[in-house]
Amino acid sequence: MTHEVDVCVVGAGPVGGALACVLAGAGVSVAVIDRAALPPMEHPDFDGRAYAIAAGSRRVLEQAGLWDRLPFPPGPIRDIRVTDGKLGRPASRLFLHFDVREAGGSDAEDEAFGWMVEARSLRMALNARLAALPGLAVHAPAEARVEREAEGAVVQIAGGARFRARLVVAAEGRRSALREAAGIRVTHLPYGQTGIVCAIGHERPHHETALEHFLPAGPFAQLPMAPTDGAAHVSAIVWTERTAQAARILALDDASFTRELARRLGDHLGAVRLLGRRWSYPLAAMLVHRYTAPRLAVIGDAAHGVHPIAGQGLNLGFLDVGVLGALVIEAVRDGADPGSPALLARYQAARRPANLLMLAATDGLDRLFSTDNPVLRLARDIGIAGVHRIGPLKRLFMRQAMGI
């Protein structure tokens, strides 16, 4: 038997899963397929990251029915402090401080630039919501073969169900097999850097303030988290290092690793201690030349990859969800084709330029700040101080960071 669905989403990660929830919640029939089993992703050791969810992304998660299902409270970011420095020396006296009360936002943003959400917390909310929605079929773990045709796509699950969908969405991440099969070209921009991710407990409160400290090897970010059972004051660390140096740091024992971390963090939070494991990821940008093919839309990490310097990678994926979800819901309600060339063209026109702009901005920031050239350092310090003092420009940066 062949089952008819409006949309088949391949990839049940945060972006693919959120899209499935948005669509099914609006009455669109959806099948979700993922190669991996979903429950093990809830284990604390599966993914130690924490996501900085911008205000615009929060709206998407609310629409998907996920925000209120988060089992662990998100930690708001109400202030952001940007500094420039050199390891072992004091930071420049020129800095940039963002206060959410200066952003000119509305009450809908709850006066926060964003919220820190544990990857595990979002996974638990996703699993619960995917299981509860009518009209949504989840197949995981499962392997699928997709054949796209002019009038739709046929999706055959190995040893299982067969679907006919009017639209297939590739949400399987940077190594998307569907994107590759569609012949969509990709350009990779390696940075020669590694991202180190961990959580710390600290002696003093963070006052819901995020720190972005630019060092010659790459940015070092401390992001405020909500308290946990094991610590009253908790922060997430996203630490960029040149790959060779990162390998040496990751090989250190916990005490030595924590000392290296504290050298970069400074003493404003008092004594720090490592909470749980450390994770590391190679850093590279990725430019996808097209976001669509016949009966196919590419979203999230399958469609774009940016440097984590501004914490916008996952937020771009959720904005993809917001646009594509709205287009598909409108089409299904009007009795139109949710996989038509016109709809796919509107999706690409809405998202690809914005994502390209973010790629260019983050790439430029990393190249500008990941150097100790004294001329460039003076220029960027003056730029940081200038933005801090120009109110309208500062508000523009803040609202962009919030995704509003």
C-alpha cells in the first residue's frame, strides 16, 4: 500500500523536527524519517551543546508547540559584552555592551536577546511533540529511498512503508544525501579552527550576561545558563581555537583544561569548574548554490553553514522553518500544490539571500578578529567603540541578533 502525504521530511533533528511539528500542527499530513533512533538522543552524553535561541526562533518553536514543552528552563540573555584582547594580557579598554532594554523591542520578546536551551532539552520536547501530533508518521531508525517525479516523490522505507509526497524536505545536515542526489553544488570554506564546547559552574552569578571575547586564535564565548541541580551559577562555553592547539587542549586532564579555560575567561565569575564532558567540532562555512530542486526543498544545516562567531547557525535553520512552513500551510489550505516550482522559488528567494548575508558577515568577522595584526586590532577596537556610541547603529545590531 502507498500512503499519501503532503510532505515528507528526511531528518528529525531540531530543524527538520520543528518543521514537521509546525506543519502537522496546522493540519498538513507529514511523514518524518531519520536514520537514527530518536530516544537515545535524549541522553546527556549524546550532545553537550546548548543553543542560543534568538527571539525570532523562539516564535517558530512556539508555533511548533515545543517551547512550552522544554523540560529544563531556558536561560535568558539580557546583556552582551564584546571585548577584544590577547591571551595573557588585559582586554582592550574599548568594548561594546548591548543591553536589551536599549533594543527597542516589544513585550513579545520578553526583554531578552535570546535564551540558552540545552540540546537535550530541545530533543526531549521534540520527541514528545512528534509522538503526540495526529497526522504525523515518524519512522526512526529507518533508511529510505527517494525518487522524485514531476507530480510528486515516492519514498520507500527499507523493509517498510511506502509514501507518495508532494514535497520532500532535506534536513539531514551538512552531508545531506538528498541534496547530493539532486546534484546541488556545495562550496566549503574551511577555517582551520576547532570549536570546543563545554559547561562550567562558577562562583559568582553571570547576571544573564553573555561575553564574546575575541582572541587571535578565534572567539571565546561565555553564555549564561539557568541553574542546574549541580550548580547555582552555570554558563556554556563555546571556545574557538586553531585546530592543532585545540587538539593539545582537548588532551589535557580536567584540571589543566579548566586552567586554560580560566585564562581566556578572566576572573569576573570567580572560581570555575568543569561540568560534564567536553565536545569538539571542526569549523567550516558552507555555501549551497541552490536550496531547491524539483519536489525538493533543502533547509537548516543541509542548506547553509556559518561560523559560530555570532551563534546564528541553528537560528538560520529555524527561520528557514518559519518561511517554508508558512508557504506550505498556505498552499495546502488553499488546495494548491505545496511542492510546486513557484512555491519553491519563493522559499529560495526569501531565505538564500539572508543566509548568504549572514555567511559573509560571520566569515568577515572571523577573519577580522582571528588575527593579532596591530593595525587590524586598532581598527576593530575603534569600530567596537564606535558602534557602542552610535545609538541607531547599536540598536540595528541588537535587533538583528534577536532575529526581529
